[in-house]
Amino acid sequence: MQHSNQKSVVCIGGGTGTFVTLRGLKQFPLSIKAIVAMSDSGGSNKRIRDEFGLLPTSDLRQCLVALSDENGGVGVLRKLFMYRFDKGKGISGMTFGNLFMAALSDILGSQSEAIRQTSKILRIRGSVIPVSYTNTNLVASYEDGSVLEEEHFIDEPPHDGRLKITSISLKPKAIANPDAIEAITHADLIVLGPGDLYTSVIPNLLVESIVPALVRSKAKRVYVMNLMTKFGQTHEFTALDHVNALEKYLGKSIDYVLINTGSFSKKALEVYAKYHEKPVVDDVSKKSYYHVIHAPIVHSILVKKTASDTLVRSLIRHDSKKLAEQLFTLID
């Protein structure tokens, strides 16, 4: 339950990065809101969109689970919502949580109401807000003049992943969810990232009225730097490259940049090297207009994915507890 004296934190992004952040923040006495990108079209989300006519649910589901009560019976529900079928013709690769929310949307006649009711079932600490209810797709332009539409093609491009993205947009234009604007307006801290820069973080900034709301907000704005580069999106990107790309859409409105100083296991780096990915090099100047915070916030345990998960997932992730402690310090 939210108390009037609690500080408000708004996390903007999607995917596993936001999941990690939310799971850590819910341990603190905060009012937490997650604003989630709604342009995902990969994996089971493509089927949710094409076959059910709904907006993508995977990132919403992850945020709901991250904020859910971890005690008693709800702990079992958390596992159920994250369960991915690895058998069954037609449902292999789908998660129970996505199917549950699709069914609930059909029963209630509203996807927004399904999100609210799922929040109650999981007894979440905070709220999960779609950035928009517009059915839209990402469009990326590359330095060689080529153009790709739909998030999953941009996330795992069919072309040489060394090509740089020169611009990204939404087609059609998306209208902001009023709840997202309200959350940003009343925030004390706004957290951008971590997460795939062009498919999880920046898509939120492409929605009409979101950037003006972020610029007007009196909240502190912090960008959590990614741990690793992403082949196909941020190949060979340094920390400064990430910030510059973000500023292209947000302007010079970042107050803090949080960068990891923890070390990575040799085994993990060898796996990433096979995919042409490596740790993000810290080249951000201490003389920047924003404050740079360095802290060991990487998790020491590698993440394993299920065999039925066909999407590429990050093995190295931020440590929920350590990341949340750094963010809470900014608020406090």
C-alpha cells in the first residue's frame, strides 16, 4: 500500500533490466511505478499480437512478477507466471503468464483491466503502466540506408550486426497513456534502463508527450548504464556512446549516470565474445553536466534460460540489491 510520505520512483524501460531494478527497489519504503515499452514483437509477443489482437504482454508480466509479493501462496504464482512451456504443439515457448493475461483480457474485455486485476492477484508493491495503448511498431534506419520494421528484427537483425542505427521511430505514432504522464509528473526519481537501448529504453521516449513530461518533471533522472554491448544495436558502443544516443531523443536532461565497476567472470566473457559482445568501456568524463556514479553493481551469478526460450537473453545482469541501494541513496 502506498503512503503519502513515501518517495515516488518511476522506472522506464522493459525486459529483464527493469525486472532486476524493480525486484530490488520493492525492498525499500517507496512508491514504485514501472512504465513499460509496448512495441515488443518477438517470441510469444508476436503471437499475442497477431493471434489475440493484444498489445505485447511479456515485459508487463515481468514487471508484475518483479513487484509481486514473494511470500506464501503468491510465491508459487510468481513461478507459475514465469513458467515457459517446453512441450505441447502450439504452446511450446509460450509463458503461462502471457496466456493468463490474454485470457483475462478476453474475459474482462479490456487489457488495461486485465493488468489491474493481475496486479491484485500477485499483490504487487507498486503499479505497472503501459507507456501507450497504441498498436505500434519500431522502425530503425541504419547507416547503409537500410530500414527494418518490428522490434524482433531490430533486436536480432538479419544483416551484419556491426551496422549502426542512425535513427529509430514508431509507426504509427503512439499516444501516451495518461497514467504514464501522471507518474512522471509526480516522481521523485526517474530511472532509465538498464535494458536494450534501442528496443527497451528509447521506445518509451518515442511516444508523444513522454519526453516533454520527463523534461518538465522535478524528479532526478538517472540512466543506469548497460553492462555489455549488444551486437545489432550497440556494437562497440562505449558508455559515452550510450549517453549520446539517449540524449538524441531526451536532450541533455540526464542528472546521473550509474556505471558498474564490478568484475565479470572469464567464463561469461568468453560466451559473450562468441556473439561479438563485450563489457561497456567507461569513457564518460567527470566534467560532464551530469553526475557520474561508479559502483560494483553486477551480479556474480550467470543467468540460465529454459530450453524452450528461443530469444537471445543476457547472461550477465545487474545485482538487484546493489543496484537498488545505489538508487535509494539518490532519493534519500
